[in-house]
Amino acid sequence: MPEGFTRVPQGERIFYMSPGQIFRIGIRTADPAVGGPLAVMRHADTKGPSTNPGYRDGRVTETTHGDHPAALWEFTWNGFSTAEGPRHTYDLCWEEGGRMYDVWVSAPVGKVREAKEYFDVAVDTFAVS
């Protein structure tokens, strides 16, 4: 993970937080779900307004990660507090080796380009163990 980020386990998820929690990288592993990654991300998109305050601009795209079926979910939301402000999230879900993996990055709307760079590096360097 990027230098200066702090590892914060939260239940089934592990977060890596930048100083000030400006950038949040999240990782989750789970058993495969019926319908695969695309169904999982479409369901998350449908639930977006109830799980992410001010949810908007959600879109799910079918893709691959390596040779594995995957789905990319991208959306904007208001953040969990007014002080936090609007955020943008990139979230990739895929199946590999009998497990489902989910890697995402959330960042302030004004830092979307930097967030995408963190996201690309996190996804490209994630190793299934």
C-alpha cells in the first residue's frame, strides 16, 4: 500500500487510510456470490442510495481482471459527514481461485485523478494468497 497509509481492519474489510483519511483503500474477500461480480455490483448500485448518503452517478461496467470475470462500480456520494464532503468511489469486484475479491478507493471529488491512480495501483498490485 502507499507510503504513509495506515492499515485499519473493520470486520470483513481491511482499510488503508491516508493521513487525514483523504484517500481510503478498501479490500474485502468473500465466498463467490450467485451471478458473480456483475450481479454483486449491480445489487450494490441498487442499494447505493441507502448505503451511501447522496448517492449519484452510479454505473456498473462488466469487465475482467486478468482472465477473471469482474465488474467495475463507480459512483459519487456526499460522504458520511458534511466535514468530509462529496466523495467519488472506484470499486472493482472479481472472482479468482474460488473466492470473490473487492478492491475500492474513495476520495474527495476534487481528487478524483489521484484517487484513480491509487485505485489502479491497488488493483494491479493486489496478490491473491
